[in-house]
Amino acid sequence: AQSVTQLGSHVSVSEGALVLLRCNYSSSVPPYLFWYVQYPNQGLQLLLKYTSAATLVKGINGFEAEFKKSETSFHLTKPSAHMSDAAEYFCAVRGGGTSYGKLTFGQGTILTVHP
Amino acid sequence: ETGVTQSPTHLIKTRGQQVTLRCSSQSGHNTVSWYQQALGQGPQFIFQYYREEENGRGNFPPRFSGLQFPNYSSELNVNALELDDSALYLCASSLYGARGTDTQYFGPGTRLTVL
């Protein structure tokens, strides 16, 4: 079975500051991991994904995430926050076997960016 | 390239009624997954369809059913609506079996309100 825990339901940063959104996963198979962003009243947009290649994954809009197997983590970072980054962010793990197509999501982290 | 589209955008129903939500896959994709996102929570996997058959199901009762058509579009049907069915319903399409490329891309969602 797979599960995802996002630490911190709300994160607030100043514009230009480092963004760090935490995600820990549990998976019975080698994980495929994803970060999605959701703007108000919209669907989910893929930011980046880990598929067992490079452990440091670069995504869109300057975001990146590092897969750390020893820590079962996949934290999302961005060196310098922009006002347009304000949104809700979801970490997800994809299942294996009979749950191949199932994405299991965390509860989400709302990012607020202050001027 | 056409992205994932969903209709309708918003829907209001009363308890006990039935509802049908529709989804058109992204061009070139052959798999559709449906998720329910209650307010303030992460999306929950309902089921996935591949080659017009259900290919995995989450913890949802049988009154949640679906169809996939030869053109890979899909419907989600919910019978005997309950108040707790009020949520954002998200459809995601992907290319099944293509390792590393079977990423799920989401539509904008249908907001269902049950009164």
C-alpha cells in the first residue's frame, strides 16, 4: 500500500525567499512520485515527477525536488518565491501491481507568498 | 494538442438524484482515471478505465460507476446522490503501459453540489 504525508498544511513565505514544501511517502514498490499544483477553482497541474532516473528532478516554474530513499522523502523547493506561486501543492505516489494506475495524494499544502 | 476537458463545469443536484459527468482525454492517451476531491482535502482515487474496462478501483461504493468509449472519452455516473458526494470531480488521462510516460494529466474538474 502507498501513502503520502505532507508536513504543514499551510506554509507562508516572503517574496524572494526559499520555498520548502515537505513530503514523505510510504510505498511497497519502488515509487513513482509527483508534485502537482492547484490554483483556486482549477484542476491539478503537473510540476514534476520522479521515475527512478535522476534523484534531483527539475520541474516547471523553477521548482525542483530531491528523492531521498533513506529518508523516504520527496521535498519540493524553489530558491526564490514569486507572488504567482501562491497555490495549493499536492504530493502524490503512484501504486504498483493491481493499483498501477492509482495516485495516492497527500492532504495538500497551501503556499502563501507575502510581498 | 488538446488537453483534458470536462463537462459540465458546475452542477447542482438534490439528494437521491443521479448525475453523469463527462471527460475527454488528451490527444494520444488511452486511459482515464477519476478522482473525488472534497473541500480542503487531497484527491481520492475512484477508478480507472483502460480499453473500455475498469482497471482498478478505490474505496467507493458501487453507486459510483463509469464508462469509457472507443474514442477514450469517459463518463462518471453517481446514483442515489448523498450530501457527502458534494466535491470537485477530477478526470485525468494518461498513456497506459508506457514506462515513464504514463503520467496523469488532469482536467479542470466538475464542481458537484448536492442539496
